[in-house]
Amino acid sequence: MKPCPMSPGIEPKSTLVVDATRLIRLAVDGPALRVRIQGCSDMLFPFRRILRVQVIGVPRSGFDALIACAERRIPVAFFDGCGRYRCRLGPPAIDPTGVDARLEQIEYDCCSRAVYEEWKRNQSAHLLSLLGVGDPAARRAPDRVRKSLFSTLRQQLIQKDLEEAQNWIQGMLTFHLEQALDAVGPVTHMRIRSRLIQDLSERLVLIPLIDLAATSTPSRAQMADARAATHLYRRTARVVEHHAIRMLFQLIELLDRLD
């Protein structure tokens, strides 16, 4: 069989995208995943090269293989056909570092809350400065920058396409941030976890949105197709991850100073 251009794509230590609507087989084959897509020959993806797995739709088989990924600390996320993030598989949370306990202080300690609020303001200013926002007032108002970006995007995309673009970017970003939290903690306190993901997302979503707005004439095919949307997000994924990890470690360091 000839190679399939729509088969799951992967680069060294990168995201594996699986379209469940075209999936014939998904199984563990030694140290790798064996994947077969309609009209394509079998493909092998070594676990050591998979950073995360994104499943589009609901597979009829292969859940054992997806659980095997989670057991190897490779998170698996499920998206619907419009890019909405549904749920994820991951390994049991273990926190030998005590990060979870330190972050939990934000919920009940007024000094920790004050540190957290100041951290958010500083992260907004720093990130927007790096992204080229010159106005000092705008640097502390990511909402204002986000509205400006959407105003630009509305001139390039019709409303339905813009909504799909938001779904894909927001869903992949949320999954990415959950993985970042697991890497530094993990963070198991659900209210703190949700709060961190929301606050980080409000700032870091600007990175892929700016990249999308910089595309001269983004087409519907770019956003409606899962693989194309994933490729769009991949362009900025490393930058997003770098800033997410940096922000989280800075927050932990600031909270440690209160002890």
C-alpha cells in the first residue's frame, strides 16, 4: 500500500494524532504502538518518541493500547470532531516533591493569595512584553490584547471557522497545560488545578492566537481538519511549554519564600 497522507503524524518526541473515524487497529507491539488507518499499511510509533496522544472521536477498539500509553506517563486526550477537549487518560498522581501542598495554600492563606495575584500580573506583563506589546497598561491586561486579536481574526475567518479555531487551540492548550502541571508537581488539588489551568491559559493562549492572526489568509481547511489544526498548534507548542514551566516554577519559588 502507498503511504497515507492523512495517517497519524509524528515527529521525534511529539504529538501522535489518531483519527478514530478511520482507525482500523491500535495495539501495543513491543516498545511501540502499532497503528493502522483505512487504506494505509501498519505504522509503528516507539513509545520513547511520543510526547502525548490526541484521539479525535471515539475508537471502537485499542483502549488497552491507550491505557498502556498512560501507564508509561504518556497522557492521552480525547477530542470531538470540532476540537472540543473531552477528557484525558493519565497515570496515578504521585507528589513526592510537596508541590501540591504548597499550591494548596493559595486557597486558604491570605499571603499566598497575594503572592499568586502579583504573580499573575507579573506574568502577564512579562509575556506580553516578549510578544511585542509596547503599551505598559496593555501588558497587564491580556483580555484587551485577546480582544484585539479576535477583532483581527474576525476579518480573516467567518464566525463558524473562528469558533472551530478557538475550540482546537483551547482544547490542545488545556491538554498541554495539564501535562505541564503533572511535570512540575503533579497538582492533584482539583480547584487549584482548574484555577492554574484557567489563569495560565488566559495568558498563554495569546501565543498561538498571535501566530494564527499572523497567517495572511487562514483557510477553512486549516482549522476544520484535525491534523492541520494540530500542525498549527505545534508551531508554537514548544514556546507555550517553555513559558508554562517557567511560570509554574517561579510561582512555586515565590510560595517557598513565605515559609
